[in-house]
Amino acid sequence: MKKIYVLLSIMVLSLMTAGFSYAYWTDTLTLTGTATTGEFGVEFAPPGYVEVDSPYNTYMINEQNDLIELTLDNLYPGAHFLYEGMIVNTGTIPAVSGQISETIDYLLAPNLQSYIYIDVQPLPHSLDVGEMIPFMIHIWVDEAADNLTQNESVSATFVLDYDQFNEHP
């Protein structure tokens, strides 16, 4: 009977030692933290400055955060339209590879397709947080355009296209 009691005692002590060892090596560590991300925002800063070369040219402008819609009416050979404004980084992170893309709707004036020219400045440019840069949209009708282009209208949409800046260590 003593042998069984000794064996049971050794077994109980072994199990206690194993349990203690397991508990000692499986301690739990809890970490809590907060990760904040930046906010991305590049916009046109309206209102822009408009210049036309004739009082007969009329225009409509719809300025939104990252979009400008222009409709030009009463065009003629040699007509010029100039729009100057600012682009601003309103976010909390830098922006890179910026450009202004344009789309022109010639459905209203198919005769103008060969004679309308658009120049958008600046070229792609990076923007730091809070930085503002000027831009210009220059639209003109070729002076060599014939009389079919007179009194025509054209619509154009300009959209900001920037990417967020991600620096890798």
C-alpha cells in the first residue's frame, strides 16, 4: 500500500510540476494601440479668374472640388478663353504625380474638332500639405478655321488626378 501511495504522490507532484511549468511559459501579453491614417484631398480653389477676348463670347462655369465644367458659346476663328485658378492640397498627407485631365464634348459642334486647342498648365507637380499652386486652362479656336465654326458651342470637363504620397522606409 505504501508503494501505491508513493507512486500516487510522485504522479501528483509530476502533474503539479507540469501544470506549473505550462502556466509559467504560456503567459499572455496584451498590447493596445491606435493607428491613425492621413486624409487625402486635392481640390480646385474657386473662384478662378476668367478672361475672354471678346464681349460676344459667352461661357458657363461649374466649379466643384476636383472638377471644372466649361461651356463656351459664340465661338469664331481666333476666339480665346483663359481660366486661371489655384490647386490646393487640403489633406493631411502629400500628393504626387498630379495632372489635370480634360474631356471635350464635340457633339454640339462637330465642326470644331479640328480647330479647338487646349493648353493646361502646370505639368504634373507634387503638393505638400497645405501647398497651393496656380494652374491655367487656355482654349482657343484656330484662326484658320472657316465660317462653319462661327456661333458654335463646345463643352469641356477638367478633372484633377493626383495620387497620395507613400514613403517606404
